[in-house]
Amino acid sequence: VCRNIWIHMKDMCMEQLTEDKWKDIINRFKQTAKFPNCLGAVDGKHIRIIQPAQSGSAYYNCKNYFSIILLADIGSYGRHADSAISEESCLYKMLREKKLNIPPPSTISQNGPLLPNVFIGDEAFSLQENLMRPYGGKNLAEKKLIFNYRLSRARRYIECTFGILANKWRIFHRPLNVSVDFAVDIVKSSCVLHNYVKQRDGNKLEDTFEGLPHSIIHSTQQVRPGGPMLTTIREEFANYFVSEEGKLDWQWNMI
């Protein structure tokens, strides 16, 4: 049943995004999250499973349980480092190969430089041309702290989505006592049904955070820094967030 749901509904509920649809997402993120040139937030979720037979520690994660990981693509070993998961995903490969129909760079401020459209992620992700992550380290300058706050503020939508998914399909509140292949089918079908229900009913706030399990991925390693061009792109976003044009009046109270 789960496999048939995926086969027959994925094209209807998880259609490929065109450049115009990306532009709509960018506009909505700027209006609601106040983060310009944003293609959306990315994150990962550990899906608990019972240890598969003869798997050793392959699916054993840093949180001391067995899991697969939902991260845009489905089915990674739970023990893999978070950055390795992202770089093995279909999303990352399509991003690297320029196959996502992402709109061309545009300015985020008057007379500013052209900047790429970007996904936003946490410390688990490596800095990419089209993927921004927070500044790392201690004793950060105020501008970097503001950037981290604005990125974190925009990322809350992905955590809300995971909360809705886990609470709508409460099978994810306990370990899946099935084979890994069946677990992958369950996760894929739940994503399709999640989109179907959202398209039909819209979001319900009471579904979002109540009972959300502690399953959002946190980084457990030092992620390699980006090159000079990538840090310059992030610096331009940071400059915008402390400018008169891009600031939020209350943001300095949040750092």
C-alpha cells in the first residue's frame, strides 16, 4: 500500500519545481520570514527503526538509537555524519549539477551586488553557493550574530513541518519494527500524504509543535568552511540584515 501511494501520487503531490514556482517560494519567504533570495529551509529528521538483522552499527546514530534519515531524499544510514548525508542526497546532487531550475541571481538591496538564491540550513550543512549556514565559532561580531538569528528565524518553518508530519502520522512517535526497505516506503508515502492533506486542508496550527519528538539533526562534527566566494556571499547577506533597508527593529534584542 505504501509503495503504491508513492508510485501513484508522487507526481501529483511532489511535482518538480519550475523557475516560476521557485520565484513564488522566494517571494513568500521574503514576505513571511524576511529572508530574501531564499529557496526554502532544509533539515533532517531521524526516523527511529528497530535494529535491522545483521546490520551491526550501520544504522546506529549519535543519539544512541537506530534510524534512517529523512533529508529531502530518503533512506540514509543513521550513523552517517550529517554533512555526509546532505552531500549524498538527491537534492545536493541536483543542486551541484544545476538541475533544480533555480532562478538566476538577483539583488537583495538597492544598488547591491547580484546574489544567488539560496537554501538555508543549520551547522550540519556545508556552505555552498546555493546553501547558507550559520557562522560558527565563539565571540562572533554583532553582524554575524544578527545573520545567525535571521537564518534561525527563517528555518523555523522546516521544524514546524517536521512537527506536523510527526503528529499527523503518529507512527513516527515509536521505532518502526519493519525492514529498512519497508521503513523507507512508509516515510516516502507519509511525505506524499502530508503534501496531499496540506493541499486539501491547509496548515492547522495545533498540528505543529505538540508532541514533537527530539529528532531534528544537530551537527556532531566540524564542517569544513566554504571558500572565499562563498563567505563573501554570506557576508553580503549579513551586511543587508544590519542595513537600514534590511534590518528588523527588534533583531538586536534577540542576540
